[in-house]
Amino acid sequence: MSAQKASAAPLSARDWGVLLVLCGAIFLEGIDVAMLNVALPAIRADLGLSTGSLQWVMSAYVLGYGGFMLVGGRAADLFGRRRMFVLWLSVFLVFSGLGGFATEGWMLVTARFVTGVAAAFMTPAGLSIITTGFEEGPRRNRALLIYSGTGAGGFSIGLVVGGLLTSAGWRWVFFAPVVLSALILLAALAFVPKSPRPDRAGQSLDLAGGLAITAAILLLVLGVERASHTSLVWTVTTLGAGLAALAAFIAVERRSAAPLVRLGIFRSGALVRANAAGLLFAAGFFGFQFLVVLYLQELRGWSTLQTSFAMIVIGIDAILSPVLVPKLVDRFGNARLILAGLLVTSLSYALFLRVGADWTYLAMLPSLLLLGIAFALTYGPLTIVATEGVKEEEQGLAGGLLYTSFQFGAALGLSGAATVNVWATTSSSPAALLDGYRAALWVPLAAALLAVLIAGFGVRTRRSADGRVIGKGEPSADERTAELPAAH
């Protein structure tokens, strides 16, 4: 189908039903994380948790999510995308509810870890349903941009909803996703079509590779997550063990007849750039958000709800992604749009470097608004590039790679910003706190500028056969086939 025909073909009612279900799932994942962030102080007060224990409530989810993402993506390819999506959405529902009944810290940490694992299987399965169910081109691009905008909107809305629910009781932050999960589950059974059982002849889930990469990511994320809360020796040892597990994983994959990750997939320069830029973009975004929340609540004394409403403007990307970005992708191509989004991201962070002790909200607004615009320009196109040209039987893997990059980047950005903030804050005085924030704000800015450098390598304008301007990061179908040989 030509680009013109694909662009002209509207989404059918069935298409919209499937897209609604998958958007609901990514919205659920975003709102779940955001609401918990807001509820943490209330959880600590009610359960009597120490700061270290409270950190584990967040870290447990990150470890489960990041550690099992690649296994989850490959499982979707091997065992059926709809089957994996429905199964792990059910697990997500059950353990979110169990978290709401927790009476001890270890119960909550366990529930969050399993919820993270469920999200690690559910999310790449949902993404691969889109990338295999909508043909590559304008239709898939539109679906992915709606999908990514919904996920971002879930996070923004979750900040406010979390504040409202926490005021009624923090347990509602866990019970509300149960209701939403149940509705999405029923809709998935009704709208997401059953796909043929995947042909697994000669293929199996690479258990040795799965164990090695899961151990590697768990150790690396754990080392990064805990860097600002433990000794340098512990951090270096943990990261070293993670790198050793990663080396073992690569060795296993080279010898495996049915590898978990076909190493040839990394021959695609566009895929590698998208994952690297995504990692750095997530690092900057989550590090910046963390610092803004600290600034507003610790230094300025704003309430949780005030902070949530202040930051909701970042959610403008939920509107821009499905409405404006598809037109920009058609006009300029994904590679150029990603570069532009990362430049706007850098500008957003740079403007906030001069933050003052008595800044008005209008002084903060340009940075927050620019970040929302940047998210719209960057997140969806990164998703498109990271999955474009990948064989259908590896779409789950491609989604798993991308979300692993996002998750590891988020952990890296949060840890880096927190570490610099701790080192640069010499006392609890307002002036010292402000100095700490200003020093730490260089972390997200550095991440964004490095992402700009990487994205810049993907921009080399030329014309496609139909005259559309595309970038180096968007090779033709023939070029993508050459880049991704079937042989391992």
C-alpha cells in the first residue's frame, strides 16, 4: 500500500476498539506510577516506614519493570501477544489491589515488584499488537502517536488524581487502578482479536539468556537506583556484577540457536540511536521532574495538590501527539522531529537553571510548557523509529528494548540528579537548598544535550521515492531489509 493510500484509509471501528484498549493499558501504567509518587509521604506516615524502606516501594516497581522487560517482549513474540497482554493485565489488577491491603512495608514492596513484572510483560505486548496490527506507514504512525500521547497524559493526570485520592486515603491509589484494569480487561477480551498461535518451530524462550539479562538489568538498575543512598564500594560492586552478567548474556546469545535477543537487530543504526536517545531523554525528564517537585515542596512549601496542578501543563503532549505531530511527521520525518524535540527539551532545562527562591509560577511556566511540547515531538517519533522496519516476529522484542531503555534512563536520571543534589546541598538553609537544585539541574541538561548529539547523527535529509523528505534515521524498506538480516 502506498503512503498516499495508507494516509487516506481511515481507521475502522475495530481499529479504534483495539487502539482504545491498548491506550487504556498504557494510560493505566502511567497513572499508576504517577499516583504512587504523590502518595509516598502519606504511605510513610501510615505504615511508619523509614526513608530507605520508602525508597524500596518505588525501586521494587522499577526493578520488576526494567528487569523483566526484554523477557516480556520476547514472550509476546513467542507465546502470543493477546495472550500475554490479557494474562499479565490480570496479574497487574490482582497485585495492585493487594498493595492497597498492605499493612507492612514488605507487603507493599512485594506487591509493587510483582506489579512491575506484570507491566514488563503487558507493555511490550500491547505495543507489538499495534505495530503488527497496523500496517507500517501513516496508519501505524497515527496509532503510535495516539498511544504515546495517552501514556504521557496518564502520567500528567495521575499527578492530580493521585493528590485527590491521597486526600481521601492512600489505599485508593491502589484500588482505583483495579477498577480501571478490570474495565480494560473486559474491553480487551471483546475488541483485541485472537491472533494465530505463533510458529515456534525451532524456537524456545532462551532461559539462560533470560536469566542473564534479567540479572544484568536488575543489578544495573539497583546499582543506579541506590547510588545516592549507599556506599561507593557497594555501588561499584553492584554495577560491576551487572556488567559481568551483561557480558555473560552476550556470550550466551552468540551461541544460542534461538536467542532471546538476536544481536543482528543492533545492526539497525536507527534502532540503536532511538534507544540511546530514549534512554537519555527519560534520564533528563525524570531527573528534572524530581528536582522541580523537591523545589516546590521543600523550598517553597507547596502542597502535593498544588505541585500536581503546577506540573499538569506538561500533559499538553497528550493533545499535541495525536493532533499535530502526525502532520509534522509527514512533513519533516521522524528523525528531524526527534532532533527538534530534544533541542526544545534542552532549552526547557536551560531556562530553569536560573531558578530563584521566590519564582512565580509564570516564571516557571515556559520551562514546563516547553517540556510538554518537547515530549510530544520526541516520545512518539522515537517509538516509531525504534519499531519501524523490524520483522513482525520481533516486534515484541523491539518494544521491550525501547521500554528497557526508557526505564533504565529514568533510574539513571533520578539517581544522578539525587546524588548531585545531595553532594551540592551543604545545609538545610533555603540558600543551600537552592544551590543544590541548581547544581543538580545540570544533570538533565547534560543528558538532553548528549541526546541531541546522538539524534543529530540520524538527520541527513534526502528524498524518498514519493518525494517525501525523510531522514537518515528512516531508511527505505529495502535498506531496512539489508540492515536486518534474518540470519543470526
